[in-house]
Amino acid sequence: MKKNIPGIILSKIFGILIFFVILYFLNRLQIDNEMFVLWSGFLNNNAALFVVMSLVFMIAEIFFALNFPFNFPGPIFAAFASLMLVKFIFKIFVVIDSALKLNISSIFSSMMFMIYPLVFVLVIAGGYVTIFSKIKCKSKSKSKKTDKHKGCCDDKSWDEVGEDCKKGLSSLFRKIADSIDKEKEQ
């Protein structure tokens, strides 16, 4: 089901307004609790990141609502918004570390150089796969009016998606292992 663009804009703006209403009431509360002060400070300090992230997600969703070829920039905006989301989640781990005196964020900080590019590439790839699969489904349904190709647009179950991912990863790792074996033989 395609979303309409005004509906997308209204829902995202409404979400941002709800965030600011909650933030306003949190700032008005005079609670002398270290955890409350920590989390309300976190939300105040990251309000700009939250708003920019929401706006970039909104732009991505607007592009995805358009027809091909106008939906092409959608995955790029979604990828940048996803990077902001990962940064926001990482900041949550930092706050949890400072509140509970854990060492979670140091584990993730050592892997951030891998997480950012991985998230970026996966979101872009997933976005373009979605775009091209919709094009393929539309072209098959236009070329054949029979029920023979009706199943191309049917939703897959998570079990089928999991099996496809397992097969793809297995093939990838097998190719990597084969290339390593070839290098060792030389």
C-alpha cells in the first residue's frame, strides 16, 4: 500500500511535536533524582539529533512513496538517517554506562568503524532491492494478466527470508574460504 505524501509529512511532524511536548513536560518537572536528571539531560542534549534524524527519515519515506525513477534517492536518505539512528543508540549506551557504571559503550566504540559502513551499505542495498523488486512485480503483472505470476508480489514469511539469507551467507563464506585456499596454495 502506497502512503500519500501529506500523510507522511503530517505523521512525522506530529511525532516531532509529541517529542517536544514530552520534553517540555520533563523539563517542567522538578524531580531531584539522579536518573531522571540524567535521562532528561540526554533528551535535551540530543533533541537536535532527534529532529534532524526524523526529518531525514521523512524525506526518505517521501521518496519511497514516489514511483520509479523518482524513488531512487530514498535509500540514500534512509541510509544517512540510519547512521544517525545508530549514533543515537550508541549515545543511549553511553548514558546507560554512566548510570549503571557498566562498560558497554567501550565494546561498541571499538566496533563503530565497522558498524557505520555496514549499516550504510545494508540500508542502501535493502532499499534498492525493494525498489527493483517492486519494478519487477509491476512489470510481470502488466505483461501477464493471468494468475500464473500473481505470486511474485506476495509477502514472504520470515522463515523463507531466513533461509534465503542463510544460503546467501553460506555461499559468500564458501567463496571467501575458496579464495583464501587458492592464495595459500600459491
